[in-house]
Amino acid sequence: MRYLDEKAIENIAIGAAFLGTGGGGDPYIGKLMALSSIKQNGPVRLYSVDEIEDEDFFIPAAMMGAPSVLVEKFPKGDEFVKVFQKLAKYLGKETIAGTYPMEAGGVNSMIPIVVAAQLNLPLIDCDGMGRAFPELQMVTFHLDGISATPMAITDEKGNIGIFETIDNKWTERLARTATVEMGASALVSLYPTTGAQLKQSGVHHIITLSEKIGEIISSKAKDAKDKLQELLKIVSGYELFQGKIVDVIRETKGGFNFGKMNLEGIEANKTEHMKVYFQNENLVAEKNDSVVAMTPDLICLVDYETLLPVTTEALKYGKRVRVVGLPANEKWRNEKGIETVGPKYFGYDYDYVPIEELVKKVVVEHV
Amino acid sequence: MYKIGIDVGGTNTDAIILDENRNLVHSVKSPTSLDIKTGIETSLKAVLNESNIDRTKITHAMLGTTQCTNAIVERKKLARVGVIRLGYPATASVLPYTAWPEDMVEKLSGNYALVHGGYEYDGQLLGELDEAELKTLLTEWQDKVESIAIVGVFSSIKNDQELRVRDLIHEVYGEEFPVSCSFLIGSVGLIERENATILNAALCKVIETTTEGFIRALEEEGITNAEVFLCQNDGTLMSIDYAKQFPILTIACGPTNSIRGASYLAQIKNTIVLDVGGTTSDIGVLQDGFPRESSVAVEVGGIRTNFRMPDIISIGLGGGSIVRTDHGKITVGPDSVGYKIGQEALVFGGNTLTATDIAVRLGMADIGDKSLVAHIDEEFAQKVQVEICSIIEQAIEKMKTSSEDVSLVLVGGGSIIVPNAISGISNIVKTENGGVANAIGASISQISGQYEQIYIYAKEPREKSLKDAEEKAVKQAVLAGAVPDTIELVEVEETPLAYHPENATRLRVKVVGKME
């Protein structure tokens, strides 16, 4: 167990935005919420999964809805007090032993910190993605057959709904409707899990990893090259491209931001080009027309100089970036994982090939 | 008929006089004084005495000043602000003044209240106003605050609650009490809009002394018939009454005036302007003669805000930038010999190699003693030139919105260091009188009005929504002093909101008209 202070939260916000691969919206308001909550309630206790009891009961906390609404109407802060009590009672549990994030990225890496501070609950160092994805069933718990429901949804007014659904498609449909009625922004808690399930099916040490990434990026002592090397080392990643954004095409469909950006090579990649496709998150990267990384592996854009993560909303002509590729958590790299979040699910006609092999292939081609 | 324009810069306060055909009659420069006011008076006196024009024929006087910016940066003369946020119980997780510098909160008294009220994203009621709650608050704040900022959740969609609270404050504290409503100041994004509104409220005393001081200075010089205006940061003017309501809009009017003045002199309305000084250069984009607005949150005095600001970037490159070689790698700037260039640059007999020395060595400029740089290896000088070129190209790339080549207007004292060809630039236009471009920018300004709201086209058709927004913008322009017949629509921006079920669009329109 260790405590998360202000500095830790600043770094987690940066690291989670990096792992968010462009999605999750502006993490600024989430960070302010987390900083305010520890100012009022004191630092949050972070436990690794090795430190929790198998039979204890844990509930994640997340935000659902439009990031553009969240920047105007954000939560009261104590919404989860009642939700956790209700959900525990519904499930016949005496107490909740802790909370954890559903995903790394944007505001949802910060909400569990607010909840842990408000309720004086332990925060568990694990999530259900190891990155960010756009849909409710895209979590590692789903791969192991853990049910998303009973799920609780609440708003700042005090309304609470509990859903029990026949499948996850219905969870998404009903929750989406309730979210809109609650003002297009709601707080949700789904995939209630035991300690044993977190150990078995969660992506471990994700908060600590986010913090380390944030620490490296925000360190003022080193130059960009050294920082990048250190960063690639801890995430086993590759620098795929150094480029300048020359074109961004966006389309909003069914509540998601779809799009494509073209990058023109600079410095090490002069005369080359890259295309990155996204649906909220970056999903496929093609260098000189051959694919070099694809979902569920992570495709992260960072500022060329500062290495600060670049979100999908902040893409614009002329921005100089580095494209970094990271292998996804092993839990995604199997048949059911690829079926749930692989390139074909998102409509790209590629058979999934791990980034390690793609990078090798490209290197060989160049030789 | 004459117009007089004054622009307060970091180093100099410029004053110019234009005739009715906008020809430059006379211009002067005098050092900007610590109190700013004295510098304005000195320049005004000098330009009038030297030009010897008939003072009764001055019809307009415009001032572009940094007094509000300085007050925020120096934390001086700021009012004690009470913040009323309408939205409880929503938004309680981040309270007003969160993430503000502590010394600033102390200066502003730090009083705030989160009360019932606010709207949802689609205009439905989030909470009803509780007038008893507000009256109790106002009784409590009597003598504690000098100005009030009102911020309602989604007030940009429905503003009636903010207006009702403003009336209530006037009922209790009197009509003259300064009140700032957030829907008139910032865009969507509660924290950033709230911060901008608080800053605006805090400037109510500074703007009072600024405007009164300028009017008195004019009167002392015998100018009593002129219409008096203040410059705002979108390149348009505001009347004194309007300025008193929106002092924050004077922030960054200087760089705006400078790039607008430059484009006026070059007679190009759509262009990129590069203003090269001694230490830094500013780059701005003009669209139809007006500066492009920044689309991201902007920090003012360490406080994150989202009010309208020009999209201008500053780079550490100027005439005095120091040239160095480090392990074979050439660097230029960001440090500079600054105002000491006359002693420290090689061409002036100094010992420091600067960007200006390189320009003289390559024959791009003839200043100082060129024999003092003749020893510099030409190949080396050319390499430095390539580095300067790449710094400029990268900065310009950041400001462009597409890969097409654009024209560039070049102004400023340091502009001799800029090479004749820059990739991505179709042609470079250099202007005369570029030295007083800012004061010219101040005196050619028109008057604008702006309105922003989220519309649902399914309920209110696009045409009708556009008309509604335009009418509200025209109202703003008239309030600011524009002649109704001359007002025209210059900008429409529509942003579809993702996730919204009913095709909601954030619509922003801007109109511009001539002054009376």
C-alpha cells in the first residue's frame, strides 16, 4: 500500500492520457476533481492486487456520456456514496472493499481517485483494459465471462438506476438512454468483481505504470530523446514515426468520432508518410502504405518536443508528433480478445498481427 | 477631420494621427512609463505639438493599452470579487478559485458561493433559482466584495438565470454595482469561463481609472469633441461604456493591432504576419483582415481561461538573438543581447555574434560596420541562415491550416534577419512605416459584436437559428457603438456536438460595423 498525493495525480493524468491513445477527452476537469477531492479528504491509499483478499468485493467507478457536457456540468462529488451502498445491498454484500478504474485515459483514470477519496476507500492498482476503448463490453472481464450487470447509474441530482440485462448490448442501449435523460453525462458502476476476479482478469499495475509514464514525460531534467528512450523501455514500445500532421478528416457517427490523419515524415522519417485511423482512440497505423500497428496494440501520438500526449480533439495541421506503438496486454492477444477489439471488429480488413512482428517485418523490408 | 491612435507597448508608447483618408499625418514614439498613464500623456502631447493640427477637428481617439494585463500580472488595483455559481448540487466537486495562484485568490478576497440553479445541455432546467438564498448571500457579502461574477451551468444555452441574478444584485446593492455575467464573456467550459469572468470582474476599478485618465488627458490637450474608444483584442473597438463592462477584452490588443496595422499597410487581408523584434517574434494569422481566434484554453497571469483571444505565437528569434556552435550544431537564440544590440553585436564593435551580424555578413542588410564581420566564414554564415530559416518555417507551419503556400507580411525592427525565400510561403511583403504598425492598427479599427449559443436544428431550423444568432450579435455591436446600417456578418462558425442525440450545434457569429 502507498499513498497518492498531488504530484502522483498530476503524473497519472499524463500517463493515462498517453495510454488512452487519443481517446477519453480532455483530462483537465478530471484532474481538478481528483486534486480537489484529496485536498478535502487527504491522500488516497493505493493497493496492489497482491494485497487484496480473494473474497472481498470491489466496484469500479466511471463516467459515461459526452466529454463536451462534462466540461460544463461536472459531478457533485459524492454521488457514489449512495450508489455503492445500494449496489452492495442489491448484491447482498456487507461492505465494499475498494474501487478501481475501468480504463486508462482521460477523465476515467481520475474518477476512481475522487471516489476513493470521498468514501475513504482503497484504490486498487488495476483496470479492465490497460488502455482506453469506446464500448462497454471491451474489457478483459468480459473475455473471462464476468457479467457487466448488475450495473448502477446515477447523476448529481440523486437519481439512481440499477440494471440487470440479458446481454451487454442491452446494457449499452439502456444505459445510453438513461445517460441522455440524466443530462448527457452520468456516473456508472458496472462489472462488480471479487478480489479473486481482479487477480484473474484485471490488467494489473496500470495506475503505477501511468504514474511512471507521467513522471518521465513531465521530468524537466532530460531532453526529448533520452526521455523517449526511457519511456519506450518501461512500456516495451517502439517509435514508429516522426512526422507532421498534414491532413485530418473527421466524421461524427453514432456518438463516436471517426477519422483519419495523414502524417508527413520529418527528421528520421523524411520522405516517408504515415496514416493513422481512429474511432475516438487510434486504431490502425500504416507507414508507407503497409500496416505497422493495429488494435488492440496501442498507437500513441505525443508532441515531438515535449512528449505530452496528443488527444484526438487536439489534432491539427502542422503539429509535429512522434508516433509510438506499444504491445497490448497479453489478455487481449487471443481469439476472443481479437474478436472483441481486433481490427475486424472496428471495420478494418486486417488479420491481427502483433506489433513486435510487424515492426520486424518493416525493418527487414528496409534492409 | 482627424483620428488619433495611441498604442501602449512593452517598450514604447506610440501615437499617430490619420486624416479622413486614413493617410498617416504624423507619428511619435516615447518610452512606456511605469504607470503607463504618463507615457500616454507624453506621446499625446508630442504628436499634437509636432503635427500642429487643428485640435477641434479630431473626431475620434483610440487607445490600445496594457493597463488591464499589467494589473493581472502584477496583482495590483484588483477589485475584491464575489463569485456566484448557479448549479448546485452539480459541479460541487471543483469549487471556484481551484487551481488559482494563492496570491491572486488573496487579492480577490476568495469569496464564493455555489447556489441552486443552472441548465442542462439541452436547455432543460437543472435547478431553480432560490431568491431567498441569494438575498441572504448578498446581505452577508455587504462590504466584503466590490464586484460580482455570475456563472451559471450551461448559461451559454439559456442566460435568463444569470440576468435575473444580475437584476437582484442591482436591486440590493444599487444600479452602479459592477456585475459580470459569464455568458457574455466566455464559451462552453465552466471552469475556464468562470475564471475569465472573475478576471473581468476584478478589473472593474482598473478600467475605470484607465478610461477616466485617457478622457482627462484628451481634455487637457483641448480635445473635447472626439468619440473615445478602447481597442479590444479581436482588432475592433469598444465604446467607453462597453469597455467598462468588458475590460478583459483589452488583453492582448497590442499584438492584434500590430498584425492588423501591418496587413493594412501591405494591403493584404488574408495573410500571415511575422513581426520580428529584438528578442522575440510574433506570428499571427489574418482572415479578412481580422486575427484568427485561439481555439484552445489560454492562460492569463497563470489562470486558465477561454475568453476570446487572438491566436498569436511568440518565438525566441529576433535581431539580437545570440548565435552559438555546440559540438558542431548551430543554435540561434532563444536568448538575445536585447536592447544592448547597439553595443554588443559585432557590427557595432561588440563581442557577441548575433543574427544581425549574420545578415550583414551575407549582404542582406547594411548596418553598423560590415568590415567587423568580414572574417566570418561565408559557409558558416549560410548554415546559420539555414537554421534561422528552419525556426521560422516550423513556427509558420504551426499557424497554417493547410499545406497550401500563403503570403507573408514582414514587419518589425528585426526583420532584416529574415531570408528572402521561406518554404511554404508564396511571397514576402515588406512594409514601410512598419515601425508604427500597432498604432495604425489601433486607429483603423471597426466595431464588432459576437454571439455564441448551442442550437438544436431539429427544433429550430438552421436558417432561423443563424438569424437569431446574428440579431443578438448585432445588438452587441450597437451597444459597443456601431452604426446599425453599416453592420455586416463576417464570421459564422458551426461546431456539431458529438454524442448529442438531436443534432445540436454550437453556433458562433460575428458582425462588424463602422463607428458613429
